Amino acid sequence: MTTTSEDFDRRTGPYRRELLAHCYRMLGSVHEAEDLVQETLLRVWRAFDRYDEERASLRTWLHRIATNACLTALRGRARRPLPADLVAPNPDPDAPMVVGEVPWLQPVPDALLDPATVVAARGSLRLALVAALQLLPPRQRAILILRDVLEQPAAAVAETLGTTPAAVNSGLQRARARLGAVAVREEQVAEPADPDRRALVDRYVAAFERADVGALTRLLTSDAVLEMPPVLNWYVGRERYGRFIARIFALRGTDWRLLSTAANGQPALAAYVRAGDLYVPHTLQVLTVTSAGISRNVVFQDRAVFAAFGLVPLPAAAP
């Protein structure tokens, strides 16, 4: 099989965003996932003349190479958690903030993914589920993703990992049990209809921009969670959530602008705070919206996350 660059791009192009989603689930970092997609495509290019379409579909073969590239990259690396994976919730919203020096889980912009992937596999992209995947040993993580997300048969997964179907099925059982042990049920989140969800997020934006903590907390579920990597402090409940947001308004002022975006198949907000003649990026907030209200907000302050979402300073409107 003789392959030109144009033919290679034509055949592999439709799968690149799907590969990014796969590598992101494995690694928990959008930047590392992008690098691994490039590594995967380089490996594929070098081996393309040896590809046998009678043994595996192109999609299966690409995911096989991507999976093994990710497993190689994960050797010796620490997993990427969220604060709730490391410490208990903090009961005091006024406590000093403690920064954790670990590689944190990152969100992935929906704009980088295939819209069909976001819709069809939204549950498997949710931040809480991706964070839970990081709790698994890399090979168990790969088995769970290949079997439950990509729906590959055990025999195909066994060939990818150089093992047996029986070992794949055993690993899948252990992986599912581990996720069940941490009570991950994100794929079962009862979301409101899209118009209701948008309306709820719009009300949250309006309350935040007015610095109206009372209105903001009324939009939360009673057990709402607020996490803020790289800060280890995290909070549970409307009252603590509201007290912490009030603390932020006291520290940073009350002149904010929030722009809507999307991450991990979830609504997200880019929060900008006034600094002289500019509004500067302060956080990216990824919301879990249920029919009962906003149940979780994971707030990112990482400049690498800002870069991935294209968040740059904005000019303040003239008075």
C-alpha cells in the first residue's frame, strides 16, 4: 500500500478529534492529549503501509496505537486528581487557601472535540468521571475506556494490550468496581432540558455579575460542591459556597464579566475581573447542572487552561 500525505490526511482526518477525546480520558490533560494525538499519527504514518484492514477497522487500529502511546506516556507519572480526590471538604470558607503542588486534572474545550462525540459520549467526558478514571491503574483505565466507551469487543482490547480476553474481562470488572466504590454516577446526572439549563446558567451569570450572593446560592442544590484546583480547599453546601464567593468579592471587587463556553460536555463560564482598563481572566468555571439546580462547580485558575480556552484580557467598556 503506497500512501501519500494527502491520502493519509483524508483517511485519518475524520478520527483526529475522537482520538483527542480518547487520549484526554486516558491522561486528564488537554495539552498532553494533543501531544499524544500527534505522537499517535506519527506512529500511524510510519506503519501505514503495514496496516491490514482485514484484521481491524482503521478506527480500531488508530485507537490501538493511541492507547499504547498513552500507556507509554503514563509510565512513572502521577495521576491527575481534583481536590476532592485528595482531602476532605473544608468546613471553614474563611480558612487560608492551601495550594497543592500536583499535576491537576484539566478540562477540555468542547470546541476541540467532534460535536457528535460530545453528544454521544457526554457522560464519559464529564469532569467527575474523567477524574475518577484517573484513580484507576493505566491498564485498567484503558480497558474501561475501550470496552465501555468505545464499545470494543474483549478480543480487540486484548490484542491492543497484548493480553487475553479473560484478563480484559477481569480488569473490566475491577475497574467498574473501583468506580462504583467512589460513587461515580455522573452519567446518570438528571439534566434539565437545554432551554431550562441555559436559563439557569444565565441566572447564575446575572447574579455573579451583580455580586448578589443570595441570588447566586438560591440557584444551587443543597449539597452543591465548589472545588478550585490548584487550591486544596473545597466546600460542600449552599452556605459554605456562598460564604466563599462573598470572600472572593471582598478580595477582588465586584466588577466582573462572565462569558459562556463549554467544557467536557458541560456548561462553563469564563470569569473576568476588572483590573484598570481591562477585564482579565480570573477563573474558568465548569458547572454540573441538574434539574434541582447547580450541583457542582469546578473552578480552574491555571494559565494553561486559559490558553486552551483562548481566554485573554478584554478591554473594559468606556464609562
